[in-house]
Amino acid sequence: MKKTLLVLTALLLSCVLTSSAQTEERKLTKKEKKMLQQKLDSLAYDEALRAILDSTFTLETSYILTRAGVRVDVTPRTNFISINKGKATVQLAFPGPSSGYNGMGGITVDGMVTQYETSMSKKGKLTAVIDILGAEVSARLHLTLIKGSNGAMAKLKPSFNSFVLTFEGNVYPLEKSAVIKGTIL
């Protein structure tokens, strides 16, 4: 009786160890991880490219570069430039004790897109020049999509002053963007 119980226990234990070894996932090599990341970046680039060409995208900003050359880390969900066909929204929201004009520590302005031109370089870099005109904004936006990813840089040049802001972040189609819009001026 003890011998059969011991054999059954050993058999059960070996079955459990074998099944756990089979379900354990194989770790990816560095080369495989790099190839997988390149494919994901390529898919993100294609998606961002289509969104910009369709003029329905959001640039969620991770960094803002001021005209003094100061690079400021910001939250992408509250700092963005959004284009939806003929409408544009620019929002800045800096953390701090002040709630700002938009209730988030900054400013939110809406405008109409009056000009929208795109061009593609031979190396695959997309550039979009967008004129925005509204009650509180009159500016030209130069957007550059980096080849191979959804990373982008945009320079916002106001028409009536020289306070140029540079936005760095990622471009997403409107339906995949998760931004929070503050109160508009």
C-alpha cells in the first residue's frame, strides 16, 4: 500500500513538473526583442502617417522646449495639439499651484485650420505645415513625423509675436488619443 502510494505521488509530481515546464514561456533574445520593437514602431509610424494625411490626429506632448531653450517635462494627457479635419486645439498645462485659464495650469485655445499642406522627403520624413486661426490663436504649426516611429516634433510660431514653442511627443489617431481637454478661452 505504501509502495503504490509512493509511486502514485511520484507520478503525480512528475506530471505537475512536466506541465509547468511546458507552460513556462521562452524568453526572447535581444535580437528578437529588437526586431519586435522595430515592427511595433513601424506599425505606429504607419498609423500616425495615415492620421496626419487624413488630418485627424493628436500630438501628445512629452516635452516642451521654450524659446529660451529650456526643456520642460510635461504630461502628455494634458499637453497636446489636436487636429480634427478643419478644427484645431492647442493646450498647455503645467503642474503647479496655479489652475491657469483652463483649470489645469495653463491655456487651451481652439481655432480653424486655414491651410494644411503635407510633404514627404525621399527618406520618408513627413512634414506638415498647418495654419491655425481663431479668436485667441493665430499661428503656424510645423510638424515633423520621425521616420520609423510615431515620434514627432512640432514648432508653434504665433503670427503676432516671436514666442515659438517646440512640442515633442507621439502622434496618435484621434480615436486612440487619451487627452483631457480643459476649459477653452
